[in-house]
Amino acid sequence: MAEQAFDLVVVGGGPGGYVAAIRAAQLGMKTAVVEREHLGGICLNWGCIPTKALLRTSEINHLLHHLPDFGFAAVESRFDLDKVVQRSRAVAKQLSSGVAHLLRKNKVTVFDGSGKLAGKQTLAVSKDGKDVATLKSPHIILATGARARQLPGIEADGKLIWSYKEAMVPASFPKSLLVIGSGAIGIEFASFYLNMGAQVTVVELLPRILPVEDEEISAFAHKAFEKQGMKIMVNASVKSVRKGEDNVAATVEAGGKTREITVDRVISAVGIVGNVENIGLEGTGVKVDRTHVVIDEYCRTGEPGVYAIGDLTGPPWLAHKASHEGVICVEKIAGLNDVHPINVQNIPGCTYCRPQVASVGLTETKAREAGHELKVGRFPFIGNGKAIAMGEPEGMVKTVFDARTGELLGAHMIGAEVTEMIQGYTIARTLETTETDLMHTVFPHPTVSETMHEAVLDAYKRAIHF
């Protein structure tokens, strides 16, 4: 089998890998991508995109059950679960095909198989135990992603205990559901099933749900979810499960007491594990810390010529972070002069539950712990005309400023479409905008984004509409 030479080889065709490959091709590099399963990775095929299609369906279902609020009268609505799932899968398939088109357009060679480091500047590609190709390249980017972490004794079995994958393609709709973990993945699934009519219980080991978010936003979300009918248990853990023929009895410990909860299905959403196995890291200078590859600010590993990006590396584990890392890594390899390391504090986080949650930068607590003297602003959606007109008055925007310099340290939002709005604050942080710049920015009326302006004004006791 003849060797094939490339300027750059990427192992993994997810949102980090395929973006890195396209950017390399744009810069004139002969580039290859090795992908063993599906272009677009977990995010596009089994994560970010299809879950948003499902959540859109649940939003519509919620609206259909509140038509009188908008002056409509209609007969009882029902949903077809098979069609709901089919639409989600069709959206994912369309975008995966789009990634294949983009790679062809940019003349990136795609190898169907698994990639494994096989010596200096060498990658062996295999499929189903058979050799596919041997690739030579001075630059190899590892973008193999991650998989769901399994809890001992509560491993996903695909039938009664689900991972994110089974939760997206249910054969039947569960009347009751237990979600273990209240991070973005757990809360999004909890919100979807709740809004489609299931009884949902969330168990969180930590003292609050959405633990990476600002405490005030977490508390707001907690109350909103409970108002919708979600049962939430914090400072709690699932000690064991007992499987029945078509249900699960879970023993939950909270506050020193245990109780048994019987549900149709369980979703385990307790974090991820990096895919570091079987990629040839043994005997290399690549360091692994708690299943994730250690990299420097330009995504270089301890092995010369080997790089790593995305969920394979450290947090935050977000698709947009992976894509940006891919670009930074490639541009540094290409020798561009204006390459800047990624600032993780400028990476927005979004959770697409109802109400949505979005944030960027430091929480109020983290900002105080860092020694900043603060000015904090808040503005509720109930004071915003567009939010009220939309029938979405539940929400708030919170801003955290350095009192001395006026630097926007963090912004935190909960409410309708805040995942679309957070980018305004992300740009502000990237441009090192001060409170004065934001105050002097003209926001269009009527829009929900006006709450962003008012939250800035409120930090300096200048809010107009509340």
C-alpha cells in the first residue's frame, strides 16, 4: 500500500476537524480528513443540531397548548412521535451532506476509517480491521471528540437507560422520565420531554442546577422549571437502579434520606470522556489528563507535529470553541502573523431549554473571587415591550462590570431567544468595550435586545424602563 503525502491531516470530521481542514485548504495546504463514522461529528449528527430540531418541536407543542392566550380556539392537538424524530434526523442528514459538499468544494481528501498515529509524521488509516491508507504529514491534528460518561451501575442500555443518542430517537414516548445531571445536555432533554407532556424529574449532585451559570440565573431557571411542572432535586444522587420490564426504579439520596422513584425511562447526562483510546498516543509526547489531551495556547501537544482540538482537549466542551481552535491551530501552522490564542472567557455558552439560558465571561461570584470591585446591573423581561407582546415576559439580563475600569466582566441572560442575543455581549468583550460604549450604543425598538441596554444602564443606576 503506497504512502500518500499531505501538508496537513485531520483525524475527525466534527465541527473542529472539518473547519480546520477547510481553513487549511484555503491557505493552500494539501489536506486530508480521516472520519470513521459521519462528517459533522456528534454535534451535527447526534448533538447540537438534531436536539435543536426537537426543542423547536417542543416549543411549538407548548404554543399549541396556549393558543387561547393569543386569541385562537382550536381542537386538541396531538403529535406523531415518529414524524418528530424523522424531522430531527432529516435536519441532521441535510447538514452532514452539506459538510461533505464543503470538503469537496475545498478539495479536501476524505478517508473513511479510523486514524492512528504510527510513527513520526505518520498516520495509519483502517476500517473494519483492514488497512485503508498510510498518510504522511508534518502536521497531524487530532479532533476525535468525546463520548458520554457512564455512571457505574447506571450504564446506558439503549432501552430503559438512555444516553443522549437514545433520547433523540425514542421508539415510544415515556410518560415519566428521570434525568441525571442538570448541565446543558440534561436540562435540554428535560425541557424537551416536559414540554411534550412527560413528567420529568431532574437529579443534580451539586447544590444548584446549571452549575456553570451565574447563581442568580440558576435560581431563576429553577423556579421557572418548577412552575412548568418539572421536579428538581439538588444535592442529590442516584445510588442505584432496578430495571423492570418496561420501567426503572431509581434509589435517590438527598439530604441524608433516600427515596425510590419509578419512571418509564432514565437519561444519564453526567459529562463526557475524551476519545483518547486507539489513536496511537502510546509512546508519544502527548500528555493525557483525565481523558483529555493537554495542549498549549496554539493547540500543540507535547509531541512535535501533533496537535489536538475540540472536546478531545479541555473545557469548555462546545462546538464553537472546537471550530475556533481549529482555525487558530491551522493559521499558526501556516505562519500567519495575526494569530491570537483563544480567550475562554470570551466563549459564549448557550442552553436551549425553555426559557433559554446564555452567558459569557465571569459570573458575579467568580468576578468577586478574582478581586474585582463590581457594578452589577439587571433588567427583567417584564419591563420590555417586545417580550410582553411575544407572550414571553419571563426572563432577565444581568451584567457584571469592573467598577474601576468599566470593563464588562460578564453577562448572563435567561429568557426567549437569549441564545441569539448573547453574541452582542461577546463582541463587546472581544473588542474590550466599556460601559460607556455600551450606553452610547443605540438599540432598535421594539426588540428584546433592549433589555441588554437597560441591564448596562442599571449597573450605573441609569435604567429607564424599570
